Amino acid sequence: MKKEIMQGNAAVARGAWEAGVKVAAAYPGTPSSEILRDIADTYPEIYPEWAPNEKVAVEVAAGAALTGIRAMAAMKHVGLNVAADPFMTLAYTGIKGGMVIVVADDPNVHSSQNEQDSRNWARFAKVPMLEPADGQECKDFTKMAFEISEKFDTPVLLRTETRVAHSDSPVVQGEREETTTPIGLDPKDTPKYVMVPINVRVRRKVVEERMKKLEAYADKFKYNVMEINDTKIGVISSGVSYLYTKEVFPEWSYLKLGMVWPLPKKMIAAFFKKVKKVIVVEELDPFLETEIKAMGYKVFHGKDVIPNMYELSPEIVERSLKGKAYKPPKIRVKPEDLPRRPPNLCAGCSHRPLFYALKKLGAYVFGDIGCYTLAAAPPLQALHSCICMGASVGMAHGAMKALGNEGLGKVCAVIGDSTFLHGGVTPLMDVVYNRGNSTTIILDNRITGMTGHQEHPGTGFTIRQEPTHMIDYEELGKALGIKSIRKIDPYDIKGCMEIIGEEMAKNEPSLIVCKNSPCMMLRRAKPLERFKNPFYVIDTDKCRGCRMCLEINCPAISWRAGEGETKDGHKRKGTVYINRDQCVGCEVCTQICKFEAIVPGQK
Amino acid sequence: MKKNIKKNGKVTNIFLSGVGGQGTILASNILAEVFLKAGYDVKKAEVHGMAQRGGDVTTHFRFGKKVYSPIIKYGDVDFLLSFELLESIRYINWVKPEGKIVINNQEIFPPAVNLGMAQYPQDVEKAFKKYFKENVHLVNGQEIAKNLGNMQAANVVLVGAFSNFFPEIKDEQWIEALKTLLAPKLHDLNIKAFYEGKKAL
């Protein structure tokens, strides 16, 4: 059998393909984004799509599964918040073909706005949840999830997390098996799928009966595994937490749960009989621990020593369980003494001049989810909130309603193109409908940037690069009823300040769309073509070391300390330096320099 | 090879660090491919997402008979392979006392240094040598790659240098992995980069 190294996400995609999946939908979100990309690039038998948001992705998968085929939706943890509405009720209706929702958690918030533990959704919605630990399990559990889905007529959650989704390990490759469920829509099933009260009450009972059956199934589930070694201590764990613990304490006994909801009650009872003391090791919430304690068992250690926030690691598990006996490695250099290296906007990025303009205007900027959230960091510090996809638009409207005329000229919302289409259209409708006066700026960089360049309804291409309709933001704004719609060139700082200043001051809804400002890494949009010169250099005869250009935090510009003076005799404490390998010639710094000290470089 | 594995049940921990865009992830993919084909169990973990925007990038790579955790335990690194000086010293405490270190001799300033608010650490090599003596190796990856005509190949130069620590793996196995992972038009350049790197250490 062929073994290949696969990322967890690629293994989920492979599992879906081997399980005979025909439709898969997702909205990109770290750490889940590669699942749909892999499906689109590798498996022609599956129809893939980037949905505008996770709610739509789940609905697309549900509609497809209702015809009898197998379908999947994938998202990051906060994506399931967006999709919660269809998800919670699909738990009542059940499905026809298998339906799996992949939800990828992000403990330690490597790239997210919160750290929620998605296992709670399984208990909340009363659906089963599987949790793989590595690539092989990602593939196997995905296939198993479809079997469970069809066997019990329920959507199934597959929970991964950053260290599973973005880890690579060997995966044995299998073949695709087509499903045999007849395909078609049957109006006879209507009471099962029309969730009006009379039908809901019927399904409500089915859900409870299903949970009972699933509990019995969990006791026989082949990926709930007991490993009896030294019986002094037994660990109940799942996913990557199991791997960390096994790494540090290989001699202990284990109950590794492949299914984290519902729990295998008989198996847990048997484990408690076999070992003297039980420790529960899990990341984030005391999910297993609470349930196990509620069953009446005494847990020797759990969240009393294991942290309930951030991610675990072999070190943290060892330190937590050994307590004072843990010997930390020797500190040779204090890492906190070293300069940090936070992510930064790319050299030439169109967000940089726009946020510089907003800063100069002194605006309170309601922000959103995307690369531009980086504008909150010093020295730009020109973005003041970031809650969830689309929140900027509604929050700016609410703030303007609260502030009244006091807010005019001082507040705006900024939102990326992909984020706007995900969750910004509905609140923009609200601004117009409820006679608001807030200003919304769409930072259109022609792609979903931060998650690694996924297409969306505004790019003109599908996930498989087929040409498709491209949304025109100005036309959309008009249709919503906005009268004041303006275009800006974000690279023109003065122009931006004028237009944004005017629009923020207007007592009516405004929409501003950034034009000709593609992501620096989006090759097909040829982002460098608009720049006249390949790079710029500092004329050290003129640079006074005023540090104004450092305010934009361009990765190509750095400070060089050293006393000296300009050609015309101005004393200075240093000069700036432009790294020509990094400079793309965007001319943002040249607009800021008051001394004409930044000049075109010669190749 | 199978025999070797039986004799040596221990897991080898390789920690790679660098800056987004330096090719750290490709380098770790090469390692994973090579050691999988050589008959080992392998696991590799990295963080994507915001790290792509010029932030620090780290990859944990582990191989052995059976590997559980995808993450190396703090203090258990056998080999530190770093693509940038500041990103090497940041992880000095992770390395075992007898660990081996290969560092690309390149400085990439983080924002605080660019702004003149922090100092780029001086004497990174000295700090490592104080603790690890002759086990510290600096490689001029950029210079070597530039001479080959493409700075982008610096990561493979480093992999070439690093390959010296694994005499049981033949050159062909490394080259095979390079070919599997890179587009055909990049093969010649990277094979040269691998051999030049190998000579550099």
C-alpha cells in the first residue's frame, strides 16, 4: 500500500474523496483552508466551491446531501458560529446522503479572533463528533464520519485543530468507493425537512432517541481505543492531546477517544475499573472532564493542573503533571530580550497608505477580519476594532446612531472585499434602511488575502479558475440604496484623505471602494505594473533623519543611527535606508517625505 | 535501513526556524520526504496563516521508528536548522546540550529594529559557540545561492549543508526528494544548490 506524507487538511480531502463525496463547499479560514483547495486541485470527481460564507457552505452541502449523495462543508471554528443556524436545525432533520462538517479549532489563536472549543457544538446540537490526532486518522475518521452520518441519519462533526490540520504525517492511500444511495429528491420526505412546529416536535424526539443509539455505538466504536500498560495511572484523552501525553508518559495506560461526543459510557466505566487513578488531558475546556465527573467518577487530575487556555504541548503536559518534579531546560538567552517579529503588511501593500491616510484624518476606524487588521499594530495604529467577519459595517452604523451629529467626520468602517461579501452586505443594507449616515470603505485587493489567495464572488473566477460573474461593488451599493458612492486610489494619500474626509462628514450613508489596489502577491493582477520605478533610494544629502517615513512601517525602510548632517548643513541623528531587494516602488514614502530625500533608484 | 531503525528506537528532533518567505517550509518538506522514503515514521508541524506576512516561521520535524507528538518537547531539539540569525538565537534554549546547529548567515530586520526601537542581536554565533562549541555551523546561504544565479535557492543550500549530518542517507535520496517537490524547471538550480551547500560545511 502506498504511503504518502500528507498534511492533516489534505488527508481530510483524501478521506472525502475515498468516501465517495460528490459536493464540498467551504469559506477559507485558518487552519482549514487547504481542505477545499486540495479537493479542487486533486479530485475531479468532487464538485468544489468557495461559498461566500460558512452558512452558505453548510446549506449547499445540506441540499446536496438531501439528494442522497455524500457532501462536506469545511470551516474554521468561528465559521461554525456563522453556520450555526442551518447546522442546529439540520441536526433535527437529519440527511439522506452522508453529511460531514469539518470544523478546525485554533488553540493558542495562531490566526483567529477567539479560542472557542468546538466540542461544545456537538453537545449543544446533539450530533456526533470525531476528533483525529494525525494525518492517517484525518483520512480514516473522515470516511468513518460519512458512515456514521448515513447509519444514524445525522450530520457529523469532524473536529481538527491547528496542530492536526497543519501537521504532516504518513497516510496510507486507498481507493475511492462510490456510494450506492439512490439519487433524487422525494417530496414524500417533506415532513422530515419542513421544520414547522408540528414536524419539529416529531424530530425533536428522534434526536433524543438517536443520541441513545449513538451512545451505545460509541462503546463499540473502533477508534475509541483502550491501551492498558502500567495500571497505576490511566489517561483519558483525544486528538493531539493524546499524542503529547503518550510522548511524555509512554508507560501509562490510555483511553483514547476517537469519538468525543457522545462518550462511550461503558468503556469509561471499564477503564476506571482497570486503572487506579484517572487523569483527563484535553486542550481548552474541561469538556471530557465535566462529563466524566457528571457520570459520578473521581478524576485524579484534569483542569486542576492542565491549563484551560492556549494550546498544550509535550512540555506543558509534562510540567503540569509532574509539578515540582519537572526540570525545565537551561535558559541560555532570555527570549523576551530579543526583538519580536510580528507579521507585517507586505512592502507595497495598498492597505498601508490607506491606513496612513485614516490615521492622519484622526478617524475612529471600525475594522474587520483580514490582513488589514495588522494596521492596529504600532506604528500605524489606525484600526480600532476587530470582532468578526462583517462586524465593522454594523458597528460603525451603531456608533453613529449613538454619537449623532458628534460622530460626523470622525468614524468609518473598513472591510476587505472577501469579508464584505461574507458578512458585510447585510449590515450595509441596514445602514441605508435605518437612515444611517456611516461610511464604509471596501479595501478591494481582488482576492481573499490572508488565508492564501482564495477566489470569491468579486474576483470573477471559481475555485477551479473557471470565469464567472464578478460582483461590481458600486452597482451593489446602488442597489442597496446608497447615493454617495466614491472610488479612491489608496496609493494617493492626499486624495484618500480628501474623499474619506468628505464622506465621513456627510449626513448620509457613504460607500468608498478602493480601486486598482490588488494584493502584492496576486501575480495575475500584475500589482507592480502601476508603479513607475522599480525601487527608491534615500538621498543622504537631503535626509534629515526626521523619521516621518518610518511611521508607515514598511518592511523595506529601516533606521540607521549615526550623527551627521545634510548637504545644506542640517544636523541629524541618523538617516533611513531603503532595502532595494524589498522595495517595490509604491511611492508611499515619497509622499510622506517633506525634504524630497526619497528618489528613484537606478538599476 | 530497516535494521538501523530497529537498533535505534529513538526519535530525532529537528527544529527549523526562519522568516516568512525564506522557504523554511519547503526545506522541511524535503526532510519529511527523505526520511519517509528511508523507512522512518515522520511527523512535521508548522503554523501557517498570519506567519506568511513576514512573521517568524517555525517547523518541528521528527523522525524515528514511531513518532507520537508532532511537536518537539521544549529542550529536546537534536538539530536546529535556522535560516536567519535572530530566528536562530530565539530558539537557543530549545536545543539539547549536545545538539547541533546550522545557521544561515543572514540578518532580516524585524519592525522594531527597522524603527530604531530595538537592536538586532549582535554576536549570535558567539552566543551559540559559548554553549555548543564546535557543533555550531554558519553557512553563507545567500552568497552561495547568488553565485548560482538565484537567491531563492538559499534554503536548499542549507539543506545540502545539513545533509552532512546524515551519512546513512545517500545524495540520490536527497536529489530524489528535491525532484518530487520542485517544478522541473527548478531542478538544475536546486541540485547545484544542494551540492554547493553540502561542500560548505
